Amino acid sequence: MQNENYRTDDAKSSKVFNEALANYGDFVADDFSIATQAIEGVDANLFYDMVDITGLNKNVLAEYLDISTKTLERYKESHKKLNSFRSEILLKLVTLYKKGIEIFGDIHSFRRWLNKPAYGLDNSVPAKLMVTSTGIDVIIEELIRIEYGDLA
């Protein structure tokens, strides 16, 4: 049974992710890049790219950003940039998915891992931590531990 918060189209997600990395890769090169770009703001189109990449329902992702989808649509139409808080969350999600795909090999495997209890996160479901910047950081740290074989 599919979780109502998620959509599935892995082929589209992979294509959109590669395009997003081409557009936003420099913005997520390191923490300093994320911080400076977040201060400047990102285009609202990144939100819609992340809907496709994460597979999250757009209303759920909008809740993570504490903004309505109607407002996001207006931002997109008027080419308005998102504020630093929203920009930072989206840029960190790009970083998270980049690392996750790197470690798990594909978006489907990474999404599956995100939605199962993770031993290194005290058996918490990683996706439930994605609602905060710190939560995203914690997931990235866990991915790095997995990458280096430190599963305890």
C-alpha cells in the first residue's frame, strides 16, 4: 500500500534530479554555498523539482516549508525567490537526495530506506525527520556513517 504522502515515478524523479543538480549543483557544493545561496533565495521552481525528486505530495512538502501551495504557485508565476528558511530546506533536501542516491545507487532504493526505521537513528523513520533543517542534517550524518560502514 502506498503512503498517501508519496507519489511514485522513479524514472521522472531521476531525470528531474539530474536536471536539478545541473541547475543547483553549485548551490549545494558545501555548507557555505548552501548558506549564501539560501540568504539570496532560490527560485520557487526548485520546490516543484523537489516534489518530483522526493516523491512527496506537494501539499506535504509545502507544509515542511510552512507555506501554501497557492502562494508557491504565485511565487513561481512572478519569478519570486523563496525566503532564506525555505531556500535552505530545499537546498538541504537536494544535498540529502544527492548523498542518498550516491550511497544507495538509485532513487527508489533511497526512498525505500527513508521510509523504514533506521537502526542508526534509534529506529526512527528518516523521512519523519525531514521536516527540519537539523533533521535533514541528522539523516545526512547517518548516510555518511553508512557510507563508511559505521552502522552502530
